[in-house]
Amino acid sequence: MTGSSVPPTATTPTPTGSVARPRRRTPFWDNARFACIVFVVLGHAVQRLTYDSDIALGLYLVIYAFHMPAFAIISGYFSKSDTPTKTQMARVITDILVPYLVFEGLWTLTKWIVEGQANPNITQPSWTLWFLLALGIFRVVLPYLALLRWPLLWTVVISIGAGYLPNIGSTFSLSRTLGLLPFFTLGWWLREHDIVARLRLLDRRPWWVLAGGLGLFAVAGWAAWFFVDDWRAMNLREWLFYDENYASIGGTQWWAGGVRLALMVVAVVLSTAFFALVPRSTHWWTHFGQYTMYVYLLHSFVLYPFRENGLLRNAEPTWLWLPLVIVGSVLIALGLATKPVRRIFRPLVEPRPTWLFADRALARREGRRNDPTGSRRPREEPRMPRPDPRQNG
């Protein structure tokens, strides 16, 4: 059925049977998660500026070239391909399926109130919710992919081949899911082969790694801006969504799959540059990386009024509005990850539907602790270790 999330922290039983203090989290992964979610917010926030500003469009293209592939890599890295237990299967329901249904319902209600009409259809994910479905499907198919030789190669073939099929579209976000599947599988493969530890990739970085990461983004930014008319003509933004078949976005040639392959290579290169630049140490904002699900699910409601009222259309000058949007996106991401927001929206974002399960202990154990990218958190109020009865006279 599903793969399970591997926690960045774990508890270790002591010889007396009590539970030891959790091992220290690796701050790099929380930093990477939070940086990714900031780019998600920024990509959606800057979208309205791209119609009137070449610089904004260039920034938008660079963000979309790597940010969701990087998120998928992180998610795959913290997923396991073992035969799932009941608890691990329950996580897919409590952490993905139920929040998806809850927020689909909220979006239907919002559109009905604001726009006066709504079309309830859970097979067509609203705005950002497609990634939840994609994560669920990723975890379902991963154990089967792990049985194959060359799973990475097969997922690349699947991703490229899916773009040629006109019947694969946005229903249950299948097109995006198959398109991004190689990146999720790449993350799992890196963990499976212990690449990060063997190559000591999280150790102290030499200066040339930082310089190389900055250089790659500088080149990508220059190319996105300098050739912006060409990218607009070829409808590059639609290619970066992985959401449509090639023919529907202008790729009618037999070699259209080569464009997707090239974009996948660019995504891996820029994701590598991104991970090279992510801080390795703990910062004041690092712990927010444990709560990206709140930012992911809630930020679209914050941006919705700006998306609909046209405030950011024809916003000039760009040198003023673009920095404001960037700063605003960071503040939105920070604000939605704070404790007060989590406390208010926890029943929606991390529901505990014990009534759904024959074994209600499953929901009690697994609610409130998982991030959509696989980050498991310690409880808000950790339980004290149970005393060992053998120590009593």
C-alpha cells in the first residue's frame, strides 16, 4: 500500500526499558523544508506580476524550475519502501487524505461565498491541494517501484511518456504526480543508498560549494530574464507545471518529451544548487520547517484576495512592488508557521478522525505529528518515561 515517513529524530530504548531522550534533529532538513515553502508562497504571490514584468516572470520561471522538484526530493528522502504497517497506512489517511477533503470543502465554500458559484469535485484538486494527492500516490507506489531494477530510470520513462497521453490530465492530479515521480524516487534512492552520509554532504561546506550554488542560480536567473520573450512564446510556465500533456501546451512535435527531460535535468541541477546553499546549522527560524503543512494549506487563503481583486496587475514600478511581494511572502510563511496559528487551525490541518478507524488508537498515535514532506515532530508535551517496575524493592 504505502511507504512510511522516516523521522529525522527517533527515540532509543534504554537497557531498563524506559525511553531515552530523542536524538537531535538534523537542522539542515528543517531549513530546507522552510526554504522550500517560502518559495511556494513566493511563486504564488509573484504570479500576478508576471503578466506585466519581465523580471517578475524570470523570477517566477526560476522558482518553478526547481521548488516543487526539491520538495518532492525531500519527501522521498524521508519515505520508506518497506511493507507498511497499519499505523503507517493510517498516516496516509490522517496526514493526507482527510486534510485534502477538509480543505477541498473549505475551497468549495469560499468560492461559493466570494464568487457566488462553486463546483464541488474532489477529483479536481483546488489550487495547491494537488501536492497532497501526489504525496499519497507517491507513497502508495513506492514499495512497488523499489521491487524493480533501475527504479529511477523507470520513473523518468513514466514521466516523459505520460506527457504524450492526452487522457492523463488534472484529474486526481495524475499528470503532475507522474511528472514529478522521478524526483520523489530520487530522494528515496539517495536515502536508500546512504548517499548523503557516505559523501558527507551535510558536513562543513567549502567556499566553492557556496560559490557554485550561487553561480548556478545566477546563470539560471540571467537565462530566464535574457530569453524571457522566447520562454513566453514557448509557454514555458505551463511546461514547468507538469500539469498538461505536451500537445495541449504547444508540444506537438515527436520530440516534445525531450523538453521535459531537459527541464528535469535543470530541476535536478537547481535543486542541487539549492541544497548546497541551505544552512546546515540551527537558526531562529529552523523549527518552522517542522510545520510546512500549515503554510502550504493556509497561504492560498491569504493570497486569494490579492489573486482575485487584481491589485498586483499593472503594479508599477516593478523595482518597488517585486521586493514588497518577496518580503510579504517571507512574512506570510513565518506567520502561518507560528504557534498561535497552529493552535487555531490544528483541527483542520492535522485532524484526528478517530471515528474513522476500527482501531481508534491508530489516529490517536499518528495525528498531529506529521508534515506532508515526512517530518515527524515530537509531541507538544512529551510524556515522561515510565518507571521500570523492576527497580521497585
